[in-house]
Amino acid sequence: MNGQGEVALVLRGARLQLRVIGALIIREMHTRFGRHYMGYIWLYFEPLLLGVCIGLIHAWRDRPTAFGPFEFHAVGYILFFVFRGILNRATMAIKMNQALLYHRSVTLPDVFFARHMIEFLSCTGVMLAMLFGLFAVNGSLPESPLKMAFAMIMMALFSQGLAFLAAALTAAIEGSERLVHAVTYLLLPASGLFFLVEWLPEWLAQIALWIPMVHIFELLRDGQFGSRFRAEYDLAYVIGWIMITHLIGLAALRITRARVGLE
Amino acid sequence: MTTSMKLSPPITLSDASASPLSLSPEPELPPQAWYVRFWRRPFFLIVILPSLIVALYFYAIAAPQYVSEARFVVSSRGSDGGAAAAMRGMAGASAFGGLGGGMASSETNSVRDFLSSLDAVMDANAKLDLIALWRRPEADFLAQLWDTEPELLTRFYNRMVTVSLDPSTNVTTLHVRSFRPEDSKALAETLLASAESLVNRLSERSRNETLRVARQEMDIAEQRVQESRTALVQFREQEQELDSAGAVQAAVVLRGQLEAALAQSRAELTERLKFMRPDNPALQVTRNRIEALERQIVAERTRHTETTVGGGGAVLARQLASYERLMLEREFADKQLASATASLETARLEAQRQQIFLSRIVEPNLAVYPLYPRRFVNVASILVGLAIAYGIGWLLVVGMREHAG
């Protein structure tokens, strides 16, 4: 009897939370891009432009491989952009939305869920556009779009866990957002964007496979090129990382919420 | 729930020791309600209960699985360790450039691929009846083989048999699990045997391939020698000339002699004219000789350089050209044969060196203690995983409730 009341309460809360997140998405878009039509285009244009540029640089500079350096780097960069976009913005999230927390129905995780949703959807849209463009130009289709979508979701979730932690860290220690930015830059060469595990010498591959992002990139490439190389990834390892970062991150946000509320 | 309340012993104990305190039943309720409430809590239902069920399965029901392990190296005498290591280093250096390279030798990889293939499973199934082997009566219902279709059998086989390759040492490890120690050992033996026969097949194939090309070359060269000899014989028969070069030599010598004789005769005539009358009959003899010699020279020249009008008789110049062509052809054919023989010899040596073989390092063992299933690791990982998932879920649900409350 009491349990049923509890479930109904949670369900009502969940419905309300979804509405709050939806409203926060719209607000976030307005604050970030203004109310112009062109503003929204930037949302897609930024990852697209960066991805195409990185792809072109590598297409021009690299020796040709079995994959085509443009496809390899441009599509890979979109996946990295999910990580970069979510984690870099996380440090400012609390400060920018502090005023909203006076509303009782807005909680701290809602702010993050809304932002992450924007990043994930925009990058997925860019990824689709890019794959379609590649199909139109040289007729190459990804071998398993499902695996690529799964890689995007994994990357978004992994970044979300880290974003919770980064936000809590920034709130706890002043100035630590610089550290987070530095870490995202340092992780770029180690992320698996520029290599396949197969290319690495054995000892380096063993080290690289400790990094969860390398597994996610291998999953993306398995979906994109699949039959042309031997992918090496362990999704259980990535899920473990996602779970642990979410647990610690969400708990840390609860602690942060109490501290922020006091000010 | 009600029975546990009635049966709880602390009531009677406290009743007996301190009767004034036990007058009211309320203080007695919380200690009973403690564990009753505990196992109704979501944490118990979501985390503890599934872990207990898993633990019950692993510790009480799961059948022990015995491991048999074998290690082997696939090596070829052709590419020694040094060369392979150098190749590996090169592959490593070019890794960032984007040129992929297999770390281990291709034979090792093909043995590994073979051992996890449907082919190997069918091979082992024909020799050992895998279905019965993984459906022994002592096997528990969850771990035993369920489906017997070849593809699903292969999937199950790949769960129970792992083949791993250490690229730095090139040692392949074969790891076989089953419900009886003898079964594991027998299966490992069978798999090793079929891997060995695969390696032998590959070795035989590559050796034959190397020799085949060289033999083909040899056949072609022999054919050519034969043809050139036949052509020469035919030419000799047709022209009725053993050695055209010799004939030409002889003709040149003859012409030289004729020219010399002619010159001498002319000189003699000039000399005699000085002291003889022109109509002297002695001069006539010399004149006749000069004339004969001139005719002879013209005839010789015609015979050797011009075609006769009838066309039948071959002229020495043409004869010499074809003779020389034939001789050249014979010489080339001989040289080709010699080189083909040499390369066949090299190929034979190469083929001897090219043997691939599988050397066993560790023979399949007969297990005494069942290493699988890994009870503690499995139960602990499920417990930890569920606890973390519960934690996340709890945080999310609390967040949702905040919106409603």
C-alpha cells in the first residue's frame, strides 16, 4: 500500500523531471545561441566544421591506408566532440545555472541532463549528415550503424559521468576547471581518435586498452569499417567505468547541491 | 512473518530474567521488525537476493569444470626468430604511419583461426562426439550444452575452448574446459592433433608450390633443347651439309687459292709476253688456264651468293644464316636448361628449409582440481555490479522524488 504510493510519487516525479529537462534544453539553447535562426545552425556547424577540417588535414598529410584518412578522422572527431563538448562545458554549468536552483523543481542533475542531451543530439545529427555526405561522395556506407550509434551513446554516458565529477570538483576547488580543460586536451592523442589498437606495438596496446575511450573508439570503427581490421574492445569494461563515474558523480552532485544552496 | 514473531526466543528469555520490563510488548517488536524490514527493503530485493541466488547456484548446483591446458609454437625453419623479431619491430615503427602489420607469423594466426572455426569443431566432433562430452550426466543444466546445431555448437565450443596467442613470445595457449578431467585432456589432444595435421598440410602445400614452379621451368627448358636439336638435325638432312660454317670456310679458302692461281698465271703471261711472240702456242696454254680460272671463280661466286633461277638449290649465304640461327638457338636452350636445373636445385633446398612445424611445449594435462566455474569472482562481481547499479538507481529515484515532493 505504502509501496504503491511511493511508486506513484516517483513516477509523477519522473514525469515532472522530464518536463523540467525539456524546458532546460530550450533555455540552454536560448542562452547559448540567442534567438536567431542562425544561432541554432552553429550547434551543428561547430562539430561539422572541426570534423571536416581535421579530416582534410589528415587526408592531405597521411599516407593512404585501407580506410581513407578523411573518413577515419572526420567521423572519429565527431565522437571525440561529444566527449569534449560535454566535459568542457561541465565546469561552467553550476555557475551559469545557479540562479535556476532557487526554483524548487530544478535540481542540479537536470541542468546536466539537459546540456548533455543537446550535445548528444547535435553530434548525432552531424554524424548522420557526415555519413550521408560520405555516401553521396564516394558511396561508402558504414557496415553496422547500430554499433556506431551504440558507441555514441557509450561516449555520451561516459562523458556524463566524468562531467558530474568535473562539476563537483570545480565547485569544491576554485580554479580546477583549468585542470579539466588541460586533461581534455591531453586525452586527445590518447583517446583512440588517431589510431587503431591493431596498429600499436603490443606493449603500447596493452596500455591503451586501459583507457575506456579507446574501447569506445574501437567500437565506432568496428561499426564503420568492421571487416577491414580486427577490433579489440571490452564493453563490460566501459560499462564499469560508466557505472562507477555515475555513482560517484551523482553522489558528489548531491553534496555540491547542499554547499551551493548555502551561499 | 507472523510465525517468526511468535517463535522469537528473546521474549521468553527476557520474560524469565526480567519480568517487570516485559509487561509491555511494544519494546520487543523493534528487534524482530529489524530483519523483517530488512528483507523487504529494495536493497535486499535488488542486490542481496540476486547475489544469494547466484551464490547458491555456484556453490551448490554448478558442476565442477576441469581445465586441460596445452601450449605450442608454430615455427618455420625458413624465417628464423631474428627475422621475425625484426619484422615485428618494423610493424611497430610504422604503426603510427597507418600501415598495419600482423605481429605474429601468418602460420600461427591461421592455426589460431582454425582452432576456433566450425571446421575444427566438426573435425573434433567426428573423432570425439562433442555433444555427449558436454552433456555428461554430472553437468548442471545451466552450464551444459543446449543446442546441437553445428553453428550453436561452435558458439558453445568457443566458450569452453579458448586459444590465445602471446605475440611477444609467439606461444599459443590452448585452454579446454569440460566436466571430466579425461574429457578435457582428450579434447585438447584431439585439437592439437588436428592443428598438427593442418600445419603439415600447409607445409606440404607450400613446399609443392615452390617445387612446382621450378619443375615447370625445367620442363620448358628441356622442351626447348629438344626442339633446337631436332631443328638442327632436320636442317642437316635437308641441306646435306654437316657444318655450314665449315663449308663456308672451305669455300673462302678455295676462292683464295683460285684467286692466287689466277694472279700467278696472269703474272706468268705478262712475263712471257716480254720475250715471246704473242701467237706463240706456249702462250696459248697460259691463256687457256687464265680463262679456266676466271670461269671457275665466277662459278664459285655465283654458287655461294646468288639464288639460282630454279629456286631449289640453297645458296651458301642463306644456308649459313639459318645454320647460325639454329646454332644460337641451341646454345640458348642449353644455357636455359642449365639455369633451370640450378634453380630447381635451389628450390629443392628452399623447400627443405620451408618446413612449418608445430612443436608442443606443454602437453595437455589431466586436471585434478576443478578451476572452473570461478565461484568467488563471479559472485563478487555480481554483488559489486548490482550494488553500484542500485546506488545509481537510488540517486536517480531520489532526484525524481525531489521534483514531486
